[in-house]
Amino acid sequence: MRDRFGLRVCVAVVSVGALLSSTAVPSVAAGEVPIGAADRDWPGHSDDATLRGKIIKMLRHMTLQEKVGQLFVVEVYGQDANSVSPAMAARNRALYGVDTPAQVIDKYKPGGVIYFDSRRGPDNVRNPRQIGTLSNGLQAAAVSQRQPIPLLISTDQEGGAVVFRLVAPATAMPGNMALGAARSTADAHRSAEVIGTELAAVGINQNYAPVADVNVNPANPVIGVRSVGEDPALVSGIVAAQVDGYHDGGVATVAKHFPGHGDTAVDSHFGLPEVTHTREQIEAIDLPPFRAAIDEGVDTIMTAHVVLRSVDPSGAPATMSEPILTGLLREELDYDGLIVTDALDMGGATSTYPPNVAPVEAFKAGADQLVLAPQMDVAYNAVLDAIRSGEISMRRLDESVYRILRLKMKRGLFDDPFVDVDLAEKVVGAPDHLADAQVITDHTTTLVKNDAGVLPLSDDPRNVLVTGWGVTTTSTLGNAIGQRGQTVTVRETGTTPSQATINQVVAEAANSDLVVVSTMNAASVSVTTGLPTASAAAQQALVKALLATGKPVVVSGMRNPYDISYLTEAPTYLATYGYTAAQLESLTRVLFGEVNPVGKLPVTIPRADGSGALYPFGHGLSYHG
């Protein structure tokens, strides 16, 4: 290991290998480690033959506290393991009573750390060198403990523009529903491989992806374009390809959110949704992608904070449901990989379970790792007390720790958990990655409607007004159109344009030859009233006012493709399923006929009045072929 990590790390790295070969048992407090258990009495399976002995030896060496620590996945504040700003230190101190990320590892000896960007607060991810240095510092702290056990370092890098943590220069892949529109498992595999390769380069060894939810509810406020689509077979094929691709890229995979979050109208970050599917519907709709992921060797499955009474009549969320996690996932689906909770600080968990109850109930239900438990001291001690009291057996604890250690060994973390930060700068955003991202994205843009024959545009110069949602979206799209020899005016309106803003944009349209307007969930409806939200209604009013000018108007739905349900007057409509730079470039290429639109709707577009399908699954227009 490089000198910048210091002697402490060099010694720790040696001790990882020494642990696996040593026969000496360290001195621990009486009763902390099971004594005299025969190998056959420990958890694990015969198919773990190459690792089983090593894992059992480690379990014998671990104290109760060390085992409980492995169950937790924590967030840490700051960009460096050992030196953080006063503001970041204050956040760590508020959560954990210590200042730095390395001190968090020292205190709890957690099994995992999850990275977030500045939007949530931890601000862990700035650039490849910084991320890799943070990862190395955290791993150094982990393998410097009495029991040197490397960390699972994870993040949510799903692809697309909705749930992601690494930004430029990291490669932005098009996202799940866009991949569903492309219908290409090869593209899905390559997309995941690129993401995995870049994550691995900066020391992130586990990605909380792919999303395996089947989005059959157009009003779903939390999944939407994060899902491949509404067809279980399509979702299953893409998910399996992604699992394989992430593995080829060098990271562990996490299929989420079990048993399925695709038919909800409540966001589990803020409340507790209920899925009303029957057992037959679960088998036909929700489970196939998870079965496909399991068949492909998915490492981990993440729980959903959703109620599913057809499996568990008690009404407990899946995360805390033994019938769902142990009965359905472990026993019926025969899954022996890691089960990780969705974040325990989400409303779907905290609204029902206090901080000292949620982690215990989730663990008793069958979860192996507990993510972002609120009030870490309370959660840690609650699990510890439950084991000491016999509420949770030592064998049950060992089963989970066994799975955690097994995954870390399978991913090679005990061999070398560190990364080369110089290499990371070359890998992240590599030219071939960016080129592949654009090619893949060009397969996804869907031309839903072209009644007036406006598209494809000729190369003739014209005045183009680019308007609608998104400061970056409209400016990036305007620049791309301007590069085609067009004179472009950009007027961003926000998600809820006022009447004054609409009037201003309409006046601009009078001086334009063409209007390109972006919408952002303009089909959103209120759960309570069933009517369009204020934001959706304002965007609909903007588009209709522009159509009334008589100018050619091209509408592009920039997130969920359902916006056309409320904009049926628009003669030209495209779906991009996201707003990455590559997606905006692809949209522009389609507008000018440089790329033939080949994307097909991976969901049905319903009529706004609920009378049936406006556009069916699989619909999509092309210019030729």
C-alpha cells in the first residue's frame, strides 16, 4: 500500500491475510464468541466449500459487538476519511458522537458505508480522485480494527437523471425505462458494465441497482422511469443483463425493491404505500424480475417499505415482515444471498416503527443488513440487547454475518480493498464510455406522435424557441439545436409557470418559426383529488397556449412518458425518459433526422379520463424502416 496511507494501513493489510490463515484465537470477553461449536452447526451451505472454513474461522474470532456492527450500513459526512470541515464534523458528531468518517468506522465497525452527494448532505462524491481517496481511507480504518474486515462501500447509481450520485466526469447512462424503450439486453449489459467499472475504480464495490420493480401504475410517484417498464418479461430480461453487466464491471449488485414497488401511489420516502396485488398478480407481475436476478447470481436484494397483505395480512411493511422476507424470498424463491433493508430513516419505516424497534423487527423478519438506521446508538444497542436477551438467537446473528463476510470474500475485498486513485481519473468518464453512452441513448428516444409531419426537421435555418422545464435542460437542448445552424432563444419556465410567464413565452413564440417545449411530469395527479397537480396543470396550460399560437410545436416529455395523456392536442410528441446530456443530444439528433427514432414505449400511455389506452405498450414511430 502507498506511503500516503501510513504504516497503520500496511500493518492492517497484512493482518487481513493473517486472519484467514491464523489458528490463534484472540482474547475476548467471556460469552462474546460461541465456544466449541462443530463446523456442521455453523450456518452456510456446502456450495460455499471454498470459503466456508475461512468464514467460520472469522466468526469464531469475532466478538458479539463486532458481529452486530457488520449488520449496519451507515452514512458519513465529508469528502475525506480523516479530515473534514467543521460543518461536516458537526453532522457526524450529531449522528455518531465523533467527528470524522474514520472515527465512525472505529466506533461501530459497520459492515458497510453508503455514499451520497451534497443533495442529501453527506457530500461524499466530488471527483474521481477525491472519491477514491475517501474509499481508501475508510477501508484503511476498517482493516485497522482488531478484526480487519473490509467494508462494502455502496451507492445508488441507477443510471438516468433521477437516482444517481456520481456526476461528471462520470458517464451518465440513460436509465432503466429508456433501456426498456431500446429493448436491447446488450445495451443494458454494457450500460451496467460501464457504471460498474467506474464505481469500482473509485472504491465503490456495491451498487444499489438494478431496479427490478415493474411499473404498472402511471401515477407511481417514486419509481416511474426508474423501472424498465410495465412488462414483467421485458423487465426480467433487462434486469438479468444488468446484474451480469455490473458483475463484469467489478461491483456487487442489489436488486430492488422486494417484493415490488411498481404499483404504488405513495412515495415510501414520506409514507407507507400498500400494494393490493393478489398472490396470483404477485407471481405474474412482481416476482419474475427478482427470480431472473436470482438466477443470474444477484448478490443482494433490497426490501421495500410497502404493505402487501396478500402475503402478510398483518399489514407490516415488507422490510419488517417475516412472511415476506423469510417466507417468500428465502423459502419460496430459495434465495440465500444478502438481504438489505431500504433506508430505515424513510417515512415508510419511521411512521410505524420507533428507532429502537425498526432495526430489531427488520432483522427478525430476515434482513441481513440495516441501512441508515436513525439514531445509530439506539439502533445498535437495541439489536445488541435483543441478542443478549435471547429475542434474537446467536445462530440467527451468525447467519447474517456469514452472508456478509461471504459476499466480501467473493468480491475479493479481503485480497485488496484499495484502489489506485491515479487510475480512477482515467477510468471515470473514459472516452469509450462516453461514446457507448451516446450510442446506447440513441436507441432509446421514442417518437410517440408526428401527426403534422413536422419531424424530421430540415437543415434550413429558422428561429427556434426552446422553452419549458429545466434550466440545464433547456440551455443544453438550445445549445444542441443551435449547433445545427438554428437561431435559438431559450426561455425556461420552471415546473409551475405562472400566467405571466406563459404570456411572456407566448409572445416569444410569435417571433419564432418553431417551438420546442419540455415537460416534466405534466400528467401528475393528486392522490387525494385525482386532478392534475398545480405543477402539471400549469405545464399543460403552457403547452396549450403555445399550440394556440399556430406555430409548429414539438413537445418532449423529459421524465415519465405519460404527459401526452393530458396534451392530446399536441401533434408532435417525443419521450426521452430522462434529461442527461446524452438524452438531450439524442433528442436533437432525432429532431433533425440524424438518428432514426427506434425506441418503443415500455409502458402503456392511458387516456386521461381512464377510458383505456391512448398509446399501447410497444408503440413508437420511425422515419424509415
